[in-house]
Amino acid sequence: MPGKQNSKIRRIVDVGMTVLLLCLMAYQVTGEALHEWIGMLMVLLAIIHQILNRRWYGAIFKGRYNAYRALAVVINAALLLSFAMTAFSGMAMSAHAVPFLYGMTRVSIARRMHLAMSHWSFVLMGLHLGMHIPMMTAKLKLKDKIKTAFSAIFCCIAGIGLYFFIRNGIVDYLFLRVPFAFLDYEKAGILVFLENLLMLLSWAYIGSQVAALLRST
């Protein structure tokens, strides 16, 4: 019973973090103050997530490693690092949630770090979610025709998301090619969230395909 309860709490936390991530990537919709408070809530959920997954960390150096497990560990470690750097740089620029931490590092450095690391967190979060999809769908025991249909629909959605990812210039943010984000404040909020969701799903699709390939070898 405790194991099932813990698993349910983990799922709730995962969903909460995904929703907050989409909100954080919609800065032009939330505004600066709300963005900071959502970020602090994200930090809290991230800490809770690590606590709930303490057994996973305890088993990192145990057992045999295959390609799937090795990649999962690399993605999780990179995601944790990018989350930490995003949180640090965000707090270093905070004017509302934790203003007493403002200036922990030079604001110019913090701004570029926050821009890059927040988008790396976005990409890695998508890959992280996608790595779990084959295992989740296997439990559903769907017929092959239904699986094929879902896979085709998912692929189309991912293609649209990847188009927005490239069109919005996020590659430039990832590799520090620009010092700040170019946001469209005239775009309707629902469209901002929809584009972010599609972009996240594009990386989830890539993660799911890589996971399916590695699990079959």
C-alpha cells in the first residue's frame, strides 16, 4: 500500500512539474512576478520529486547497466543539473520572490545562463517524459493497430512541435547565441501554451522512440 501511495504521489508531482514547466516557458503570459513565484513552486516540487525518488538514487551503483538504463541516468543527471542552474540564475535575478538573493552572480551572466538552462531543462524534461512512454504503453496492452495509429498521430504532433521549436529560434537560446529571448507579447496566451505543449511533445516523442529502440535491443 505505501508503495502504491508513493507511486501515486510521484505521478501527481510529475504532472504538476510538467504543468509548471509549461507556465514557466510562457513568460509573456504570466509576467515577471508570477513567473518568479511559479519558479519557486517548481523548485519545491523538484525537491519533493528527488525525495520521492531517493531509492532510485540509491540503486544507481547497483545492478547491471544496459544502454537504456545508462541513457536514462545521463538524461536524469543532466536534467537535475539544468534545473539547479536555472533555479540559481533565476534567484540571482529575483526582484519579487527572493529579492534578498539578487546579485548572487553578475546579472548579465545570470540572464544568459537562465535563458540557456531553462530551455535545456525544457528539452531534457521532454526526453525524460518520453523515456517512460514505452513502459507506460506496454502496461495498457493495446492492440497493434491502435498502437500504430497512436504512434502516427504522435509523430505528426511531434513534427509540428519541432517546427515551432526551430521557428522560435530556441536552438539559439540553447547555445548562447543570443543574450535574451525574443517573445511575442501580442500572441494569444492559449497559443503560447499550445506551442509550448507541442514543442515539449516533440522531445517526448524523440525520447519515446529512442527508449523503444534501446529496450528492444
